[in-house]
Amino acid sequence: MKPYVICHMMSALDGRSLTDNWDRPLKKAAGELYEKTAKDFKGDAWICGRVTMQEIAHGDDYPKGLAKAPIPRTDHFAVRDADQYAVSIDPHGKVAWKKNTALDSHVVEVLTEGVPDDYLAYLQSIQVSYIFGGKSEIDLAHVIDVLQRELGTERLIVEGGPHVSGAFVNAGLVDEVSVLILPLVDGRSDHPGSFEIPMQAWKKPAYLTLSSAEPQPDGAVWLRYRVSETQHAPVP
């Protein structure tokens, strides 16, 4: 068994998902609606990529010289009984956390084994948990298996960015897709869509079944889809 995985996204009508240069009132209202709908899922963990987590962490760098000896590449759990976990996909150890919580959720860093010892020592010093997702690349199936086995995660909300969401879909790990469609056309061709998968990694389309469509305030629409069981890749 694996956690029930929900991709929760927000985008313009044309699928563009970056909100920079959107009108401030729409951007604020959309953010509030996104958080409100996310709470409906009652997830016990949520997961984002490095760029999103850096914005939440508000840190520029971490202190060097903390590691006095090599640190074993084994998973480290500073907290096992949190109400909710904030899982950060950060292969190279770049996010400079100032504390061990993000939006009231205990932080779990997902790293590769190539991260510096100083970064691991720093995470330990501020009681941030961490998981090794692989030697040089992140194996998402392994990560969610560890989250369930070690922390009891049953419902995991994937909240972006586009490359993280695309990777989860491409790996066949998503059970449900939730998209808030906002009433604007962005149109910038150099901006990513809600799901981004490198062509060399792309496997096949993910086919979905609509489960609900609900109008929301200010012209938004909340779409929820289920993913066919036949599309899931087995979790090792």
C-alpha cells in the first residue's frame, strides 16, 4: 500500500501556473481559495519542490563548518508525531530553513546522497527531518513509501511546482488531480504549465475521469479528477 496522493494545482485557463504579473487582487483571492480547497483533502503531509520551499523558508544560506566528521547517509527523523508534515524535494540541499516548521507543519527534507555533510549537520541542529531519495536522483516511489512506513502518512498533497507535479504523474503515483481554473488567459509561452515532464523522461499520457466540477467565487472553477488504477506504477 502507498499513501493516497492528490495533485492540487492552480492555473490560468491556458494552464499557466506562475502568478507573477497577475493582478494583485486576483492573485490574493486565488491564493486564499487554493489554501481553502486544499484543507478539504485533510492531508497529513504536503510536498513541494525546492523553489517553492525556498520562498516559504525565507533563508539565504546555512552556516558552514558544523560537520566535524562524515555523516552517514541514513534517514533522520527529528519528529514522528507531527499533525502534518511539509515535505521538501531538495536534491542538492539548497533550502536554508530558519526553523523546523513550514506553515505550522514539521519539515522533512528529501535529499540525494551527494548533499554536503554541513547541510545535514545544519538540519540536525535545527531539528529538521530528512530522507534520502537516492544516490544522485530522487526516487519518488521510495520517498512516499518511507513517508508512510516511518511517519504514517496516508494522504499526501502534491502542491507543486510544475516539475514536481509532473514527476509524480509520470511515475504513476497520483490517485487524484485537483485543479483550480482561474478566469484569465496568461499566454506567456515561456512559462510552465501545471505539469512539466522532460521529454527524455516522459512515458505516456495520464488519462483521468472527472469526479466533480464546482464553480467558485470570482469566476474560478474547481475540477477534480480520478486516475485509473491501471495507470499506477508499483511501489517497490
